[in-house]
Amino acid sequence: MASFDPWAATLERLDDAAKLAGLDSDIHRLLRTPRRVLEVSVPVRMDDGRVEVFIGWRVHHDTTRGPAKGGIRFHPQLDAREVAALAANMTFKTAVVNIPFGGGKGGVRCDPGRFSAGELERLTRRYATEISPILGPDRDVPAPDVNTDGRVMAWLMDTLSMMWGGGANPGAVTGKPLSIGGTRSHAGATASGVLSCIRAAFTEMDMSFVGARAVLQGFGKVGGPLAFLLASGGMRVIGVSDVGGAVYNPGGLDPSALAGHVDRAGTVAGFDAGDPIAPDDLWELECELVVPAALEGAVDEHAASRLGGRVIVEAANAPTTLEADAVLDRRDIVVVPDILANAGGVTVSYFEWAQSRQGFAWEEGLVANRLRASMDTAFTSVWARADALGVSLRRAAYVIAVERVAEAIAARGLFP
Ligand code: NAD
């Protein structure tokens, strides 16, 4: 996993889709280079009086279909290639669910776990200031990602609003708290979208959802709510891992008891209504559904060759390596790819942006119904295209995405 290069993997998937779709070679070349990469230094006065200098980025991969859209990540191993890959995948994700955005991503290389609230706020506000020249409701609309949340988005929105003249500018950021123009149903949006894909895949494969066994890697903002949704729909969640360990119960883990344990212990490890297992052995558990909801590159060749499930639904971004994809294909394991499976989050971000710009808040039911309709439409078109081309769902999703982006590029033409 140390050698996993997300930008190289993204280019390989783009090249494959370009070939399958017969993409115009000029447009293909255009998509192989991010439109704009901004690298910034982020000096922060720490609580002990010293100044630490962090490195941050904001990347626009493509903005032909609309403003760049993508999260902000605070992580100690973040680098420019990873941010570029995540930005490109946002271009393809927003195209697969057909929402009027391009692809962007950003973040700061730092370990937020060691910051006080004051340090985190100063880092966020300085980073927001540094990248502000390329942000705005019509240019680039950030959202939360790994280690950022509604609080960070509120600081970002406030900093931008102050810089731009003081008035509240809710359309500048999504994933905001409800009190400053956030949307209802933001919290569980990604998990709800993943659930729609799981239900649709099970229906297509004539598999029963009720009674099926599921294994989850990650019990955070996506994996946690998803475990509830699966169990309340009648699935048995038999194995869950997180950064601290893994638990197994063939009769099904109780997600609310597990969440209570995680609240107290900070990890699923040590949960007494299940048996401890090695996190790596999770992949081998015989089951119907596997959901990676944690790390990039988590399903490698080794995990793929031992995988005990029939369907993988990628809640995480880029959890499957290129080598693993080939193994899974050979083993006839169906993979619902990240750019489709976890697109519920960005879809509800789109709804939030639309509400912020309308100045009109939608009811919870409207958000949920439109999310379900959007995910079902996207799933159906990817499944049908995969069938027509005789390729994996991932390859079909990339084909649909590059076709939509290419159509927009061709329609707008090349400036000047
Ligand atoms: P999170 O930080 O809330 O949770 C991450 C989970 O992964 C935690 O349970 C953590 O313990 C676990 N984890 C970390 N390292 C691990 C390891 N080595 N082995 C096993 N588990 C490990 O993050 P999240 O928001 O739930 O995001 C998870 C994934 O989903 C990321 O890839 C993210 O990019 C993707 N994603 C999230 C959203 C969203 O709405 N939050 C939307 C789209 C995609």
C-alpha cells in the first residue's frame, strides 16, 4: 500500500475510459492535466507562541460543467498528487450523478488530532484566506472531508464572508451547520446514497437484502450510519473494523450498541458482544456485501484474492487498487465504484448549494426523495452501460463521466 499512487491510478482509469468511449484525443489530453493547482503556505501561531508553517493545496481539475466541487482534508500524509487525484475523481463523480459541478479538492498537510480548538480555527482561517482567490459560489465550493466537519466549514464560510465584505455568503461552502444555511439530511447523505446502490445491486443480482451478511471497514461518518441503515433494513452486519481493531459476530453486531462502545472506547476493538479478529482477516469473512468505508488503497491484491464477499460497494474514495480490480474482475466479484457509490454526499451538497443560493430551505423529505431518485437514476445508467459494453461497473461509470465532461467541453469550445 505504501507504493499506491492515486494520481497514476486516476490517469490509468481515465485513459481506459477514453479508449472505451472513443474520446477525442484533445479532450483526453486536457483531462489528463488539472486545470489549476494552488500550493500555499499556512503559517499558524500555536498556543505556545511558536509559529508553525504548514503546506496546503486547492486543486481544480475541471470546471467546464460548473464550479469546482470537493472537500477539504486535513491529514499528515496529504500530498499534491493525492489532492489532484481526488479532484479529478470529483470531476467524474459529479458527472456520473449529473450535477452541475466540476471537480476540486484541497487540504492541508497536518495532524489536526494534536491541535487545540484555537489552533485548528487559526489554521482553517489562514488556509481559507490563502486559497480564497480561487473560491466562490460560482468558482469553487468546498465541503468537509477527512478530519474536517461542519465547524471547520462554518469558520471557512465566516472567513470568506468577512473577506468579501461582511455579509453572510452561505453559497460559498457546503456541509455547514443548519443554523447558517446548511441543509437537512446532510449528515447521513453519503450513507443513504451507498444504501441506494446496495439495494439496487442486490436487486439486479437477484440477491435478498434481508438476511444478507455485511462486512464494513470503517465505522466513522459514513460506516457508522451505514451500519444502522443495513441492520434496520434486515441485513446482518457480521464484521466491522476501524483504526483500533476489528470485531466479528456471525449472528450480527448491534450497530447502536457498537456506536455506544465506540463513543466510550474510541474504537470498535474491545466490543464485548462480538469476538476480536485481526483487521486483515475481515476480508476473508464469508458474506454477501463488503463495504470499505475507511482508507484509500485498502483493498489490495492480497485482500482481493481472499475476499469472502460477492459484492463490494465502495463507500470510501479509491479503496481498491488497480491490481485488486483485475483480481476482483477475474473472480466475478461485482464492484460498485466510489464515483457512483459515495456520490450521495456531493449530491446533497448540490442541494445545499441550491438552497443557499435560493435562500429557501427544503424539507427533509424533499432532500431524501431527490437524493434517492438521483442515485437510482445514476445506478441504472451505469449498470446498463456496463451491460452494453460488457465491462465492469467502474469502467462503465468512467465512460459515462468522460462522455458528459467531453460533451460540455465540446459545447463550450476552447478559449481563446
Ligand atoms: P471518518 O474519519 O469519519 O471515519 C473513518 C473510519 O475509518 C474510522 O472508523 C477510522 O477508525 C477508520 N480507519 C482509519 N484507518 C483505518 C485502518 N487502518 N483500518 C481500518 N479502519 C480504519 O471518515 P468518513 O467521513 O467516514 O470517510 C470514510 C471514507 O469515505 C473516506 O475515504 C472518505 O473520503 C469517503 N467519503 C466520505 C464522505 C462523507 O460524507 N463523509 C463522502 C464521500 C466519500
